[in-house]
Amino acid sequence: MNTAEIFIIQPVSIAGRLIVSSITDGIKQNYADKVHTVIFDELFDKNLELSLKSEYDIIIGYDFSPLKIKVDNGLKAKCICYFSDNIESKTSGPEWEKYFKYLYKEDVYTFFWDKEMIKMYNFPHLYYLPHFVNFEIYKDLGTKPQFDVMFAGRLDTDYRLNFFIELIKMLPDFKFAWYAIGRHYKDALSRTSDKKLIEAAYQGFIDNEEDMAKVINNSRFLFNMNAQGISSLNYRTIQSVACKRLMISDKRGELSLFNGNMPFYNDIEDLVRKLKFYSKNTSEYIRVTEACYEIGLKNHHSKENVRYMLDKVLN
């Protein structure tokens, strides 16, 4: 790889910010002496025009964010879009319909996290790439967990909110932690009469890798309620694997990525049974987390996955 100028877009989306941070880490892990990177933070930076005074070889980011900047500003740089949201939806950008057609351009490279949904598209440069994290940041910190069960994300539907509250009620001896942006916390409070349970569980908002690694380490278990895609596993899955904390996922096709080692639940009663089982069976807890860690380290490390991305663009 020759020296390259790379423009990295840090999006407003919280999940996107963590994912782009792992992409940025992967660039540094592979090409620290061969690239010059400029990061534009859509949440905090205001002067995009100043950042665009340089000429870039690649613009890279989450969902439609980099493509929007490339198109709106007439950039010649090749564009990498990493999607872990449904492409044809406002979740991937409020103006997705305007920019969708540009995914068919020869200088645009689309990396997509869902193995089933990717079959819907035929962009010229389209690649399946499940989530990955920086295993140098997400790792077992050796700290003793203060919480039993952690959930991170929105409780924005009645199903998700009621599921979480019912789970707390069914496991009165377990201590729960919930992390979400403040407005999602306020929204959940406004939609339930079980306010004290939500208030006790809510532990604040995390928007960076180092702090997320710490809070994952601070819980014995995590569980998923995947909201996007068909077969895919969300970003939290790989984060927990890297930290050697036990993730119990809702049933998804891409659990096959972990060769049958990662437990899943069919309904809330099944989740309760499995949380109780692994809580009492330490040896099985260790076996599962170690097996998932080894698979994650081999297949879902930012260093290898970002190298794969850039090899597709530069070679």
C-alpha cells in the first residue's frame, strides 16, 4: 500500500461512532506509517469546508454519512460505506433515497453486516462483513462485575420495554444495568408505570470504546434484542465476546459464526432459565466465553477486517 490520505467521518449515531472508532483503530493497526488520516466529527465539528481543503484518496464512514459528503462536495476520493442498518430506511440516513443510487458507482465500496439482506443488492462493489472490534481495547480487564445483567440500547418499542421490565421482575436477585442516551431513558420512563425499576437499572450513556469496554466488564451477562437486519448479530455481540463476558442472544442465523457455542433464547422464560443456569455453572460459563473469544479474535478483530476493507479498495 502506498501512502494514502484518508478522510474518516465520525457520525452522530452512537452505534456508528463506536463502529467508526474500530475502523479508525484498524487503519492505525495496519497502516500507521503509510496513511495520513483526518477525522471529521459530525456531532462536534462545524467547519467541514476547512477539512475538505485537502485532497483525499479515500473517504470512509458509517451508513450513508461518507457518501453524502462525497456527493455533496464533488469529492473524487473513493468511498467506503460500512452499513449495519437497513440500507433502504431512515435508520441509515434521513436522506437515504437521495443517495441510494450512488451505491452503484464504481468508486463506491459497500460493506454490509447482514448475510441474508445483502442478497437484495447488486452494487458493483458489495461485500459481506460482520461486525468487528478492536481486541486491544475490548478485552477482559480482570475486574469483578458489579452487575449481573447488562442491556445497552433503545427500549423504544412496547415489546422491548415490557420485555426488559418483565425480565427484571422474574430475576429479583439479579442486579441489572441499562445504558442508553438520555432521551431514550426519559422516553422509557414516560411509557411505564414501573418507573422505579427503570430508574434503578439506568446507568447512563456511553459513547466511546474505552468506557464501553469497562461497563461490559462490569457485568457477568449481556443479552440482545436485535432490531436491525434479518440474520445479523449486532455490535454488542462482538464487544462482549472480546471482553469474555457471556452474551445470550435472541435467535439469529449468524449465531453460526460462533459454531454453536454462543447461547440464544427463544422467549423470556428461556432467557431466564439460561441466565440462572450459567450463573450457577461457572465452568460452563468459562468454556463458552473462551470458545467465543477465540473465534472472535480470529474472525472479528479490527486489524484483520479493516485490512480486508482497504485491500478491496486499493488493490
